[in-house]
Amino acid sequence: MPELPEVETVARQLAPFVVGREVRSLSILDPRLRAERTPRVAGRTIEQVYRSGKRVLLEFSAPPRGGRPLALAVHLRMTGRLLWETDGTKSAHDHLRARFRLDGGELLFADTRRFGTFHWYASAADALPDGMEPLSPKLTTLKLGQLIGDSRQNIKTWLLRQDRLVGLGNIYASEILHRAAISPFRPAGSLAKDELKRLHASTRHTLRRAIENCGTTFSDFQDAQGVEGSYQQFLAVYDRDGETCRRCGDSIRRVVQQQRSTYHCPGCQV
DNA sequence: ATTATATCCTGATCGC
DNA sequence: TGCGATCAGGATATAA
């Protein structure tokens, strides 16, 4: 499911249901999620839920008898989902991997492919990612150029690097480049100033528009509250191999870069 | 220091 | 209807 807009949607939708609730117990059903020692969360209150990069951060209060606060970063990877339930219907989920029993409901983590991860931190500040948030005002065009430097990596692959920018994935990397009219094959460091400007503007525009539309949903099944993204109707190139480019009329092509699909229009991406 | 490959999993879909 | 190959919105460890 999740790149930045989808994870943002999950966090926004989940927060009102769980913030302020106390954790009664946590059951981790998939041992893979216990790669890190699991701290005691029972008795703590969920204080904040928000997105950071592609992760959902949950901040917990200090335990009632004193101690330090706690933060959990949930990475959904390919198929992770966070579900809120009050009626017991979702507990039978085929791929339930963890369950937080809260005061007044349950927060469930389901994950078909089991790539999702839990990372625990002593504080939210410790959970800060390496890369920059692409929508941060601190990311200027100049800064973007500095991050790219003289990298000879192709720009599409560069956009996926979470140690530079966080949150971009395979769909939005292709979409952003198409909007910026930049070929995915271009060495990142070869972009001229005006191209960097277009790339920056396209990144902001694409992500904002996707967030407004609650992200992109391909599968028909719904998430926690039945919120489905609608950005798929705006996709210009992704998953449109052989179809017509709405900008120049050329035929959109699927290519493989670093073992991953890239969609682009050879006619108008130079 | 980059960059390619293999790997972690399960399920849906495609071509024969 | 069955079967194998391929693909999937992610990221890392290891090899070259």
C-alpha cells in the first residue's frame, strides 16, 4: 500500500480513534515483529499518531508509575495495514500480526507478506529519519540540488533513496518525473537548474494532490474505516504501459530500473 | 564508493 | 481448471 500519501492518510484517519486511549495489553502474534525487544506498553496512553517518512509513529506516555515515554514506528512496507475495530469483526483477519487492546477498542496490525516492521524508541526525537521530508519548507530547490550533488545514479532510483528524501516510492517517483518532464534515465547529478526547479515543484504538487485524495488504492479491500484513496484516477503514467500520454499523445512505456518498474513517456520526458 | 543481486513473504494475475 | 512464471505501492544485506 504505502508511500507518503498513503501513510499520511492512514495516520490521519487513525489518530482520532486511538489518541487519548490507554493501552490495556499488546499481543504480538508474528515473531518477526519481535526482532527488537518489545517494551511494556500496558498502562500507557497513546498521545500522538502521525506520519514520518513512510512510517506511522505512535507516541506513548510514560508508564503510570513513572519512567520514560516511548515511541513506536510502524513500517507498513508492502502490505501492512493498521485497523481500528470496536466490534470484533476484524480480529478474525487472516493476516493479523499484532493487537493492541485499548480502552474502548482494538488497534490491529495486519500484514499479508510480513515485511512490515516495528521499531521502538525511547522518544519520538530518536525516531527521526535520515532523509528530508519532501514537503518540508526546509527543502528548497537549492537544497534538493545539494542533496543530489553529483550523483550519477539515475534520477528515478535516486528519488527512491530514503536516506536523501523520505516517503517517495515506486508510484510517485514515476509520476513526479512525468509531471516534471524529466526522463527517469537521466543521471541525477546532470539536472540543470530549471530542471531541479521543475522536479521540486512537481514533487510538492504531486504529493499534495495525492494526500488530498487520500492516496492511491489499487486493491478493492478497504482500510481501517473504509477510506479508499482516489488518486489512481490522476495517475499519468504508473501502470499505464502501452496507453496514451495525456500530455503529448505518445505511448507510455514500462521499463525496469534496479529490478523495479518505471513508467514513463518517451515523447515528453527528456 | 557505487551498483547489482539475492532475500525476506504471500497472493493475484497472466499466458499456455 | 491447472500450472508455472511473473509481478506487487519496500528495504536491506551481501557480492561484485
